[in-house]
Amino acid sequence: MFEILLNHYPALAEGLIITLVVSLSAIALGLVLGVLLAFGLMSRHRLLAWPCGLYRSFWRGTPILLQLLLVYYLLPEVGIELAPISAAILTLTLNTAAFQSEIFRSGISHIPAGQIEAARMAGISAWQTRKRIIMPQVFRLTLPPLTNEIITILKNSSLISVIAVTELMRVSEQIASRTFQPLETYLAAALLYLAVNLVLARLSAYLERRMVGGLATE
Amino acid sequence: MFDIAILWEARELILQGLWNTVWICFLGCLLALSLGLLLAALRLANPQVFGYPVACYVELCRGIPLLILLFLLYYGGPSIGLTLSASVAGVVGIGLYGAGYFAEIYRGGFKSIPKGHVEAARMLGISPFHVLTRIQIPQMARLIVPPSTNQLIILVKESALISIISVNDLTKNATSIVNETFHVIEPYLAVALLYWLIIELIARGGYALEKRLANRQPRPIEPLGDTLHANG
């Protein structure tokens, strides 16, 4: 296992970087989409809330592998040529947006209504209320489930290897087929995934401890 | 654009895929639920001996993608003399992976029962065994149903990964149909619908179980325990 790590570290490191780039860009893009979707889900207008609900149901209710294959094979059919890596980021973004929207929806519903009423009373616009009062608190409230989601996406990014993106999983497959040491190679890959996820979890726990102050209370 | 005839012609492949997904998920989830229970029980029974190893196992399940685990079992297994068929590797992979999550769900449920309940029961002379079976487990059951349902749904969705180690499940067969007919939307959407159906069934089942457990009236407990088996 360590032999594989030592002998193939440039390839593995490159794969790990692609894994991180794909996952983190999907998380960041999905965050923006997820916040918008959360407000859509909570909208009073049925015409807005209903399609958002349908979107969430589809992306949360089907396997991500199926979603990936659908996006990857469907886009060329409608005349959009995307590189595998872009299709991968797109799929992971659309998927995580649905999960993040649910996290944010739950977070937003925990903000006391009085705060929003007070802000509106004080003449702060609806948009400013969301930006300055709701969202900063929501990010603090939702940090633990958000970390779980980041870890889930990092783990799920391993399956974009099926559309030939040379991320960590794909690189390991290549090494395994060259060295005929599948057990050692996949153990090495597992170790790398584990290390990244443990660091993320610790980082989140640290941030959570630091951010305890200034939370909304009933 | 949507051609339903394709699905009708490929019905056998779709049904075969559905059957394989269903039985592999069923056995995998069963293994995950029971192994998870064992791990949680060991950890709660003797935290000094089993606490650390079980905690490590849970971290492994959380930090390593299921796909890696499946590859380790299916491609790595033969190097240590463990040759599994793809379907068996699927069942074992889902089982081992899910067990870590279930162990944590059970433990969380058990830990959230107020200590006072146990102390009060012991004060009243109820034996430790009855405290466990009549006070701790019934309360825990109610708490763990929603997260367990959630986890089962996640496992069913993740089971699509077994198609990558060449199990003819729903996802694999849908891809075969796509490659044969050059129609993308119909097979994938049909299969997505089937997954959604399975997931919806699990969600409904979990919800029904949750309601049943919530409505159940606690039976009176006699301190001496001799009438315990009377009103089953």
C-alpha cells in the first residue's frame, strides 16, 4: 500500500487534485443554486414553489450515478458538447443543490420570525433582510449538515471515473491495471479519501466551535 | 420524442435489473442493519474494549467512498484468496458500508434516552434486563426509525454503483438498452422512476412504522416481573 503511494505519488496527487477541484467547484456552485432554491421552496407563490419541489424530488430521489449518465449522454443529444469533467461538475452541482436547498430550508425555518418582522418594520428591504440577517445565521446553523454534504460529494465524486474523468478513482484503476496490485492500490486510494474527509470534518468542528457566539435565539 | 415502445421491447432487461437491484439491496441492507446492531451493542456493552475499534470502523465508512470498497472486495479480494462473485461483492459491500452508519444511528438513539429514566426504573426495583427491554429499547426504537429509513434510502441509491463492478442491476441494464437502441431518455427515466418507486415504498414504510411506534401505549411494568408475559 505504502509502496504504491511512494511509487505513484505524482499520478495519485494529480488525481486527488482533480477530485478536489471537481468536488469543491460543485459544492460552491451548488451552494449558490441551493440558497436560491431554498427561497424558491419557501416561496408563497405556488408557481415558484412547485417546480422547485419537483426539482428537489428528482435530484434527491434518484441515484447520482444515473443522473451522471443521463446528463453525460443527454447533453450531446440536444446539441451541447461538454467535456467529461464539465459534465461531471454540472451533475454534481445539480445534485448537491437539491440536498443543500433542503439543508438551507431547514436552517432558514429556524430563524425566529420576529427577527424578519423587525427587520421589515425597520424598513430593511426583503433582499437585504435575506442577505444581512437570515443568511449569516443560516450558515452558522447549517455548518454540520453542510460538512456532511461536502464529504458526501467528495465520496460521490469517485463515480465520475465512469465517464473517464481522471480523478483519484480513475488514476487508481489505471495504476491497479498496470501494477496488478488492485488491493494495495485501492487501499492507498481509500487512505487518501479518508485523509481528506477527516481533515474536512476536523476543520468543520473547529469552525463550529468558533462560531457558536452570535446565534439567533428564540 | 418519448418512445414508450422501446421500454416495452426491453421489458425483460428492465425487470431483470429491477429484480437484481431489489434482492441485492434487500440482503445488503439486512446485513448492514444486523452488523450495525452488533457493532453498536458491542460498543455500548463494553466501551473500554470496543469503543475505539468501532469508532474507527464508523470513521472508515464515513470517509471512504462505497465504490472504493466495492473495488477492494471485487478486484482486491482475489489477492488475499477472497474470490466473490459481483453480486455477492455488492451485498457484502453495501452491508459493510451501511453497518458503520447504522451503528452510529443505534448508538445515537440509545444515548438520547434520559439517564433519569433508567435510574428511576432501577430505584423502583425493575431489573436491569427489564429496564433494557421495556424502557430503553422501546424508546430507542422510536428515535431510530426516521434516520434508519433515511439511511436505507441512501443505500438503495448507492446500490447503483454495483453496476460498475458488472452486476446486471437497474443502472447497468438501462445503460445496455441505451447502447443498443441509441435512445437515452426513455431507459434512464424509466429506471429513475423505478428507483424512486422503491425509495418511496421505503419512506412510506418507515413513516407507517414511526406512527405505529408512537401510538403504542406503554404496558404497565410490575416491579417483580412475574406478570410480564401475561399480556403479550
